[in-house]
Amino acid sequence: MSYLIAHYNYWIVIFLMMAGLYVVIAQGNLVKKIVGLNIFQAAVNILFISMAKIEGGTAPILVAGTALYSNPLPHVLILTAIVVGVATTALALALVVRINGAYSSVEEDEIHEQDQSF
């Protein structure tokens, strides 16, 4: 039981991943799908940061008496992923605005119905 409690962050990651995946699959609203993708991305970011943490590790600065260092690469990759995620979200929301202008709806079913009528 203490093993489960000690790794609570992985349970949070699993919950966020499943919630994000559910929102993407179950919702027909395009904005809600984008929010679901952002939740899923946040879960992946938390997972990478959780795996990068080393108990007793310090910053990779050479100091006498320190033998265990944490790798800064996962943190840098997550910063890059955050920037790419913001840009992707902005592009997706811009596309939703254009779709709303063309179809007067952001519901997936209504857009498909209007496409079938052509």
C-alpha cells in the first residue's frame, strides 16, 4: 500500500490521460476536444517530469562531495513541449474559429451533416 501512495503522481498521470482521452473521444464539440488534448498533453508532461526526478539528486553543477546528479534534459524537453503545445492550441483554436465561420457550428455532427448535403 505504501508503494501506491509513494507513487501517487503516476496515478494522477493515469487519471489525467484517461480523462483527456475520454473528452477527445466522447465530445462532439471541437473546443472541448482541444481542451481534452491539452489535458492529455499535461499528463504526458507530468509523466516525463516524474520519471526525471532522482531521489537525492542535485543540479548538474560540479560540487565537491556530490556524486548523484539529476539529468536536466527531460526538463528542457518539457519546456519545448509546452511551447509547441501552446502554438498547436492557438492554431487549433484559429481553425475552429474558421470552421465556425464557414459552418455556423463547432459541433462535429452538425458539420458532417452540412458536408453530406453538398
